[in-house]
Amino acid sequence: MDNISKYKKSFSEALSIKEGLVTSKLEYNSIPEWDSIGHMSLIGALEDEFNILIDTDDIIDFSSFEKGKEILKKYKVDL
């Protein structure tokens, strides 16, 4: 499985949504599942999937699907 597929799967599983809802337009609080609790589940899933530790500032800045891709580049995760 390539990294973009792992990224989408992490969103789907952490937020308990269908993979079809995971699009480039997905933003924090744009769906009920991506609230503060869902956000921390997502961060944990991404850290586990890519074996990284995301800094607090990046967790706060992680506001959308696209922003997350930018942030993960800082951790050498190519999507």
C-alpha cells in the first residue's frame, strides 16, 4: 500500500467514516466525526501508521486533509 492510501485509510479508520468521504476538501469540524476527539484519534493513527511523533504545534496546525499532507512532509512522509 502506498503512502497516500495509508494516509486516507488513517483518516477513514480514525474518524470512522467511509473512505469516499476522505477528499482534499475535508477540513477539521467540517464533519461531526472530525471534532477534537476525532482529531486526536487521527493524529495517533498517523503517528502509528508512519512511525513518527508529531509536534504539538503541528497537531494544532493540522486543519485539513491538504494541510496534513504539508505537515507530514516535514516528517519525511512523501504523499
